[in-house]
Amino acid sequence: MAQQIKMSATAIELEFEEAAPDASHGGAPVVDRFGMPLTPNAARMMPVATLQAAMSKALAHLKRTTPAELLKGGAGSADGTSALDSIEVIWLLAKMKRAFGHSVLDLSNVPRSQWSTLGAVSALVHDAIAEMP
């Protein structure tokens, strides 16, 4: 039992491994190893396509697959991106929360049809960030 817990803790540490510091930003990293923003300014500067690519890489790592495999799942969706379960959306929003220290989007105010794909979630997050003070 103790060995299983130790292995789980190791997996968690690897999951949240961050990129090396960027000297041009005072030594603080601005994106993690998947390209997810770690600072509000980094998030605000990302075009929606870059944010979507970062979310795709992070989600692919979570699912132990590749971003290309995720895209195959979106063949039937309206925007051509992977369909997401609600728990996957919550996980992606939690990763965005690291940059801001608070939630960037309240899903209870958004119809499910507007956050059911990777493209829709990245667009919603991008718009929510743009509206933040």
C-alpha cells in the first residue's frame, strides 16, 4: 500500500513539472512544459490557437496519448476538435487557475454545448481572459 501511494505521489510530481525559468521575465517561467501559461500576462498574450495547442498538449499528456490522437476524436464535432468530458474541462480550467490564482471561467453560467469541445473551451477561456481587468 505504501509503495502505491509513493508511486502516485511521483506521478503527480511529474504531472506538474514546470519549464525552466525564462531570464527575460525576471527568472520566472511564463509557460509550463506544455505551453500552458503560468502568469496572467502570458495568458493574455496568447492567441486562441496557441492556447488551444497548449491545452491539447496538456490533455494528451493526461490521457497518455498524443495531440494528434486527440484531434482524431474531433472528426465529428462542429469545430473539428476533440470532444471533452466535463471532468477534462474542469482539469483544464484548474491548470489555467494557476496563472491567475482564481477561476477564469464559471461553467455554471455557460451552456454545456458551448464547452463540449477543446476548441470551444479554448475560445471561452481566451474570451474570459480578455474580459478580466
